[in-house]
Amino acid sequence: MSRILPIVTVLLVIVCLWYVAAVKLNAAWVYDQAARAETPAPGFSELVGLTMNQERPVLPTPHQVGVELVKSTLGMQVSSKKSLVYHGWVTISATLLGFLIGTTAGILLAVGIIHNKAMDLSVMPWAIASQTIPILAIAPMIIVVLNSMGIQGLIPKAIISAFLSFFPVLVGMVKGLRSPDQMQLDLLATYSASKAQTFWKLRLPSSMPYLFTSLKVGIAASLVGAIVGELPTGAVAGLGARLLSGSYYGQTVQIWAALFAAALVAAALVAIVGLIEKRTLKRMGMAR
């Protein structure tokens, strides 16, 4: 109970502030309608009621977002193009493929950097520099180039997703592979252990906590990349497409519902990685 209470308290404060902000931001429309109809300005209680149930509010209220989220997930068939489950699965597919590509690239580059001084001096600076490029700027370029090569659909979004996810995996894996202290390395050297044996017996097991920490960041970044990849493609499916269509038609409630769906998907993916981490480290005798 002592752990849950602070979380509930913070959540209630956020919801209360959200309602206050919604009333303030949506009040302008109510006053405008009253002025057009040449009727007296509504009182406070009437104003609150009118601002909380607008069809296209500037800021939807929490209950509007909740109703839309439930309606778009549980109230529709999964195969419906209005269902957030359908759009969510499209985005998750690109996320998982991009995460797989990014994780593989990050681990392989980290292994190369650890064993090759030239790669350490050349690859790492370029990897850092790549993350200074805004993803919104590079995503359309990637899509145009791949489209010219006849590559469309899931792959371009997955590559953009991988672009964001590989870096935290690379940094975490390099840190983990370098985590064994010199005494441990010297001990293996006294047994004439080869580089491969040192890697499999010492470096790789030592890197697991660092790897899983970076995987949690990477899976969340991968989801962001998949959503961003859907924006410039004119995609008709995916959470990014849902956000885009909502912005075109001023459906702010739809936009916020899609945002919360993306947040829930990210939380679920991070939780799954955390569960795998716990079981893996427990089997390795490294449970924390």
C-alpha cells in the first residue's frame, strides 16, 4: 500500500490539473458560441459542463480520452480500420522488426569495437554523430531512397525504427563488455584463455545487466521510430497514421487516444523486456 499510494496521489494530481487546463482552454469556444447566439455568458457550473463534452475540444478531458480509447479497442472488431488494436498491431510489427535489426547491429558493432581499436576510434564517433540528426529530417529521406529501390511497406518503417534503437544497445553493450576489471582478465590470461574464451566466459555474462538496461531504452525508441516512419509515408494503418488522420480532421480526442495507446504499448514492451531480463539473470545467478 505504501508503494501504491504515492503513484495514485501523483495520478490524481495530474488528472485534476488536466481537467482545470481543459476547462480553461476549451472555454473560448463556449464564450464564442454564446456571443454568436447573442445569449448571456454561461455561469461557472454551466461553463464546466460545456467545456467537458465538446466534440472537437482544444484539449480533451481525461474521461473523453478514456471513452475513445475503450471504444476504439474493445468496442470494435480487431480487423476494423477504426480499431486501435488493428493500428497498434501494424506499428508493433514494424517496432519489433526494427528492434531486432537495431539490437543485432548494436551488439555486433559493440563486439567489433571491443576487439578492434580501429573500430573503436572510427565507428563510435560516427554512431554518436548519427544520433544528432533529427529523425523527422532523415525519415523522409530513407523512405524516398527505399521507395526508389522498390522497397515499401514494413521495411522502411523498420529501418527508421532500427536507426533509433541501435545506439542505446551499442553504448550499453560496449559498457558491459568493458565492465570486467583487470584482475578478472588477468586471471583468465593465467589459464591461457583465448580472446573467444574470455568473451564467452567473462565479457558476455558481465554485459547482460547493461544489455538489458539498454534494451529497455531501445524498445521504447524503436516504437517512436516506427510511429515517425508512418508519418511521411501517407500510411493508412498504424498509430502514426491514426495521429495523422486525426490532425487532418481536427479529431483531437482521436489523437490523444492514439497517444495513450502508444504509451501503453511502450509500457507493455518495456515490461516484457524487464520480465525476460529477470528470468535470464536469475538463470545466470545474477538476479538483482
